[in-house]
Amino acid sequence: MRWMIVAAAALLVSCEGRSDPDGSIGSRVFVVERETESLAVYDLDEQRLLPERISGLGNMRHATMAFSPGLDYAYVATRNGKLSRIDLRTLERAGDVFTSENSIDIAISQDGRYVATAEYVPGGVTILDADTLEVVERFSSEGSRATGVVDAPGNRFVAVLIEGAEVWVIDASGEDMRIEHRIPTAEGEPYDAMITPDGRYYLVGHMNSEHVTVVDLRHPEEGARTISIRDPDRSYESDVPVKLPHMASWAVAGSHVFVPLVGEPRLAVLDRNTFGFVRSIPLRGHPVYAVRAPAEHEVWVSFSGEEDDSFVQVIDTESLEVKREIEVGGRIYHMDFTPRGSHVLVTANRDDTLALVDASTYEVVDRETIQSPSGVFGVWRAFRIGL
């Protein structure tokens, strides 16, 4: 099998005369090994782990990756403020820089010129030259933690300030970078965010709140609006949820947005255009991640809790019902579909396992042993908005 979305880019790279140590760049997947400050490398074409292993990267808890549009480099941001660049041909580190004492997210600009990191300590957003790793600009948030940094159309970056309760839209299209919009959030303690796959809406979750802030990036001058994920016809034991889940766990598919709710065994379904509440989908346990299939016909959901965290439930996006249940492995941390949706990569942290699941038969077709696996990052992320 060939992962055609990235094949053209990989071919261009190979035509430059640079050698590939083992296999095609376009079929590579990087898997975070949380406890060993390293990345394992999986080859989709060969369905096997490569012998190369990238180490010395720093604190990999919640580590995130971005990829250059030409598939020359991958960039890794870690929780101790270290940003590392990986050469995708040699699978070796090609430069390291400390952007802060504590980083949380990373994004690369639409044109691939700049990399942005969101900083917890000392706070703010750091912009680096993707080629030299030199700091181009630092936008200080005066002590407020920054998170949820994404790339947006028009060579912009968007991030949110936790203590500052403000969304920043940063214009990186010219040499003179600036914060183009500072948008206050009506709710306090925004702590995570995501951008919809079309690049239009930036959604912000708030601690101890049922509300979500929505910014229309086509019209940021209109400010933010606030929506609720609560079912208006349902009674609740408490006034507010403990917190919303990480926003990256939301799935936008078909005509709906699928929201895992912390502490409740159900998935909230919102209208994709209005963000109004539609209905709930009962689940086997407390959901953590909802991941959409590229064809948007299914959403796969993982769970917390030892009784449920080995399972994935598959939601039909038309009927809005559970259509399948798959047992993969203990403590599922991350899932991602391959570009055309033929397979799903799943990490089972408790079992030290990376599983490859056939999305048509729902069967596990390969298992590889990886130390403390968590995040899964395929090179196809280079061609998606907000990743």
C-alpha cells in the first residue's frame, strides 16, 4: 500500500539526490516514547519499526510535532522548553534550541517559514525561523501561560492565554510580525484550543465551565462568542463539569462536532455550523479522544478507566449511534487515521504497544512493541491545517 497524499512530496525530496536510510519518507510515522525522551519510527509500507530511534529530545509528556511542507524536517516541542528539529531523510536530530522553560504546543506556518511555540513559562508565543532555528519574535504575555497554538490560513498563528483570558491572532505573513487581534474571552481560564479542519473556527475550552469560546477567523474583528455544550433537556448533578477535555480530542465530521465529555459516559453532538446542541450519544465509559475518519463517515472514540481504556467505539456519523466496538490494548493514549482512511494507528501505553487497525475490517493487522508510547505523528500532518 502507498500513502499517496505524501508520495509526490517524498518523490520531490528523493529527486534532490538525498539518500533515505531505510524506506520512503512518505510512509513514516513518529511515535512518542514518553518515559525515555525519544521517538520510535514506524514504516507504514513495510508495517514494521525502523531500527532508527531518535533520543535526547527532552520531557516528552504532551510532546507535539509539526512537519515542513517539503518534508525536509520535523519539529518537536517538549515540556522542558526544548525544540528539536529532525532530518526526515537521515532520521537524526538537526538542531536543538530552548525557547523557554516550559513549552506546550507547536505549529508551523502555511508557507513553512516559521515555527511557533506556546510557552507556559515565562509565557507567550515564540516565533522561530524554520531553517535556522533562530528566534524571530517573542510575544510576551506578561506571565500568563499560552497554549493551543495552531497555524491558520493566511500565514497566521492563533493561541490563547490562560490567565490573560485572551485569544491572539498573529500575522506572520510579512517581515514585520504583529499581534493582529487580541480577542477577550467572556469565560475565564481558557486552557486549551483547536482549529476546525477548514481553518475557519478557533474553539477554546474553559476550566470548570460548560462553555466554549468560538472565534470566526474569517471575521476576527467580530470578536468571540460563547456556546454551551450542555443538553438543555438534561438535568445534572453538579452545576459545571470538572473541565472540558483537551480540545484536540474533538472531532469535526459530517454536519456535526463530536465532543467527549469528562466524567460522563456520553458524546455531545453539536451542529457544525451553529455549534448548537443536537443530542448525546451513550457510550460504554468516559470518553477521552474522538477522531474522525478522513471520509467523515465514522468517529472513533477512546476511553479512560481500566475497565474501558482498552476499547475503541466506532460512531456512525449519519445515524449518530455506536456501530462497532474494538479491543486494542491497555490505556489507549492516541489514535490517528492514515491519509485515505484505510488504517488507524493506536497506541496502548500500558501494553507498550503500537497497533495498526484495518479500518474496513476493524481487525488489528500489526502490533509493535514500543516503550511507553503516546502521541502518533504521521508525516501527512504537513498537509493539514492546524497541525
